[in-house]
Amino acid sequence: MQIITWGFLQTYIAQNAGFFARGRRHADRRGHPVGHPVSRPTRFSISFLEEMWARNLGNLMMSPLKPIEFLIALMVMSLIRLAIGVIPMTLLAIFLFHFNFYGIGLPLIAFFCNLIFTSWSVGIFVSGLVLRNGLGAESIVWTLMFAVMPLACIYYPVTVLPHWLQHVAWALPPTYVFEGMRTLLIDHVFRADLMLEALAINAVLLIASFAIFLVLLRSARRHGSLIQGGE
């Protein structure tokens, strides 16, 4: 539905405006599918929440399954869910609007990897919060990334933000991804430095999210939260 809505909107703008709008049309169409992973840390967290809703998390944590193995399994499931959502979406864009998202080429891999790493970091962190505080903290899963998205500059450059907010935006890996994408679309230059900076920040965030999850897991075990959560 999002692809159809945005596609028809941008087609209308392109038919009734000049060169600048046409340029923005291509940037926005590419920005929406690439931005899909960063807006969906729930792809990671939904599998975790399903275990919470079923009151099965305590059983999993008492099994030989290690916490790291559990998180890796959630990552794999998030990739499967993401593929189910994104691949049909991009094929629909080709069929309805003759827009080939895969025309970005090899930089597409760098874009997606960095965004997926960010969504994993957020997903692990919020899963730890829900694990420790119960389903009362579930709303964080659905709202946190949407609160961050305006600072990720998906549909506009960083320079649009107030100067003090730009420093905050540059602390977020998705900002580097979308700035790099705009450079690729407008100047036809792939900024590997931006992708590497995003990768470095993502590495720090992933390590920190793993550490926080393990700390919250130990705290949940001490307070008995593992067997108290559920619908």
C-alpha cells in the first residue's frame, strides 16, 4: 500500500512540475524502499514478542539455548520477514511504475546492510527493555524507530535540520546511508567513506545492544520477570 500510494503521488508531482520535482521523484522512490528496513526493527522484535505473548520465553531461557544463539535466531527470522516484505514491494514498483530499484547496483548491498545492522541494534535494545520490564514496555517496540526517522533524513538532506540537530543526525548510521544515496543519485558518485562511517557506528551500536540485552536478561532472571510476562 505504501508503494502504491507513494508511486501515484510522485507520478502526479512529476506530471505537474518541472525538473526539480522529477529529480525528487527518483530520490523519493528509491528512498522509500531503502528506508523500509530502518523503519522496521519490529521485524526483529515481533519474533521476540511472540515468545512473550505465548509465555514461552522462560522455557527458552531455561533450555540449553544460549542468549547469543537466541539473538542470532531472531536476526535470521528478521531477514526472512524483511525479504517477504521488501522483495514483493520492489517487484510491484517495477510492474506498476516501471521503476527498477535494483538499478542502484552494488551500492544497494552497502545501503541495505547498514540499515539492517541499525534495525538489529534497535531491535535487540528494545527487546531487552521488554524482557526486563514486561509487556508494559511493548509500545517502545512500535514507536522508537519512528521517533528517530525524522533525524535519519530519509527524504531530505541533513542541511534541512537546525544546526544543533545536525550533530544528532550525524550520530545515526542511517543518516550516512541516505546522504550517500543522494550523492549517488544526483552526482553519480558512490561515497564509500560514508558507508564505512555508518558501518563503524553500527558496529559500536551492535556491541552495545548485545551487552545491554545480556545485562537486562540477568536482571530479569534475578527479579523473576521471565515467567511473569504474557498476554
